Amino acid sequence: QVQLVESGGGLVQPGGSLRLSCAASESIFSFNAMGWYRQAPGKQRELVAAITFGGSTNYVDSVKGRFTISRDNAKNTVYLQMNSLKPEDTAVYYCKGRWRGGDYWGQGTQVTVSS
């Protein structure tokens, strides 16, 4: 069973930064793609950023230029660097990996942007 464990969430002021981590129990090279999703209260879960096996990345328009997805192959970890955070970025952030045809989710980490 593949496990994904997120960390790095917390409370930050508008304009601040956070880095989320997603540690995988399998080599991240074995994933077709990995991504970060978020879900705010009363809203649908949305894709924030994704990275493919080949290293291609894509972002939702609202975070382009502020968020960066990356990976550390040696640590089997995918990161989401979030800069210039806004109150509307407040949500639970989830890591998802596509592994051998199945989708696996982490437990989520809360990010709250507030003064």
C-alpha cells in the first residue's frame, strides 16, 4: 500500500511563505505523476500544481508565479513552495500520486493565511 504523508502547513500572514512536503513510501520515480490539491470550506477540491514523471509541471492560474512544485528524488519527497500567500489560499492541501494505475492521497495539511 502506497503512503503519502504531508507536512509543513500552518498559520501564516498574508504575503508570507510556506513549504509543504509530501513524503512517499515508494520511489517517486515509480509515480506517473504527483500533484498538490486543495479544498477550502464549502468548495470543491482543486488541482493546484502537478509534476509528471518526466518533470513537466503545471499550475492553476491563481497560483502561477507564486507557487512552485518540485521533487527530491533521493528523499522520495515532493514539495510545494508557496510564496506571496493570500487569504484565498487558505485550505486543506492534499498530496496525490498516481501509482500503477491507482490514485493515492495523503491525509492533508491545513494552510491558513490570516493576519
